[in-house]
Amino acid sequence: MDLKSLRFFVEVAETRSVGKAALRLHMAQPPLSVQIRKLESRLGITLFRRESDGMHLTEAGRALYARAREALALAEDGFAAARAVAAGQRGHLTIGYMFALGYAVLPRLVPKLRDSLPGVELQFVEMSALTYGPLLWDFKVTVGLCMPPLVREGVETVPLGRQPMLLAMPARSRLARQRQVAIEKLDGEALIGLPVTNQAEGASIVTSLLARHSVKARTVHRVETVHSALALVLAGEGYAIVPACAAVGSPPGLVFRPLEGGEAGLPVAACWRRDVENPLVRRFVAVAREALL
């Protein structure tokens, strides 16, 4: 049974007249009469009693009428939902974000998303440098706030800004008294290394920064997240060169200082698979760019 047959039936039931129903449906009366007879024949039941004062529903017709109206309403709701999703007004968006960006970015981003996408269901997923690639590639995250961007064929990226690099150290450190730390002062020092993603270790931003200044530091630990690096710095295991967002919400006892000559920052980008057909992604990117830049 198709929706057109149900719509014809409902119009006749509500007007109690094939002629009036035909006018409302913008069609001729004979074809509508044929459609009603075909519907009764297909079901093997009589839906209307044809009397002098009009068409009256039988008991079977009344049973069908109630459910036919529900079916038509559900179908119309489905059509409206599909149009809204296609227009980026409704739907579901799973947003991944690097854990280090949480305190610095989400308080600004989430309220703007709620205002701009009021009919959209938002879900947020934490990502680390080791998990953000698989999460995006396996469709567990629709779009991610990645730092650095995911470099992979089939992945779309839109730059959103850069995070300056800071030197994290215990407040008691000898370098903590300086307002800015020369990179050369890290020569021979112990460093907590962040994970290297998308590239060989020699191409990482920290390694490149040290190499440009001919600084040889010792990587004593390599961790998965910035917060793990900060915990080891606080424990006195060494220094860490981290993005500036790590300072937001960091534990007491740590200080962060800019690096002289450390002009390069860690890029932040919105990343998603190119084959993701979700119009909400572009709307998310527009809001994220406004919130982050």
C-alpha cells in the first residue's frame, strides 16, 4: 500500500464526499472513485457505506482511518526531518576534540554550537594523539578538532589557528624566574616527549625547533597526552614543550614560559573524512573558526 492511496482514503473519509475530496486533492472525481474501489478490492473489505447523504465509514473503515492519519503524519514528519537534516538544521554530530584543547576551547565553542545548531544532537568524544586518527577514520567521530591536523589521504582539513609552544616546568625550577626562556638553555636537559603523529619523529615540531637552535635535549619519557607530560613535569622528571592550551586548567605548582625563537606553533584544524556526507560538518567548521580565531 502506498501513501497516495491512504491520502485519497483520508480525504474522502473527512469530507464524506468523493466530489469534495477530489476538489481538495485537485483531481477529477472519476479517478478518485476508481482509486477508492481499488483500495477496497486490494484489502478485500468495504471501507465506506454509500448513502444519500454521503460516504460513511464502516467499522473497518474507522479502524483504518485512525491508523492512516498516523501513518501520513509520521511520513510527513519523516520528510520534514530529512529536509531539515539536508539543510543542516537537524541531525546528529559527533565531535572529537584533543584532550589538551578541552579547557581552552570547549567553554567557548560549545555555547556557540548550541546557539547556532539548536536542533542538532551533539556528542563530544575525547581524543588523544594516538587515537584521533582511528576515531575519525572508523566514523566514530564525524569531525574532530585535531592538533596537529590528521595528514592522511581521504581526510579533509580546515585550519582553525595555532597554539604557541610554551615550556612547562615546576614553579621551583631555576628557569621559572625568567619571563622568557632561551631555547639554548634546554641543551642537555631532560624533556618529557609528546607523542609523534602523522610523521617521522625527526619532523615533529619540538624536534625541529630544537634542531634549528642546535639544542640536544634528552627525551626521558614519551607520553600519550599533554596532561600526562605535565604530571611528570610536576614530579620533577624534566621539562616539557607543550601547546599554550595546556596551561588552562593545569595543576598548581607548574609555570609556563614562552620560548625565545619559538615562533612556530602547533596547528589546530577541523578534520573529517571526505566521504562523510553530513551537511552539519561545514556549519560546525564555521562556528569553530569563529570561536577559535
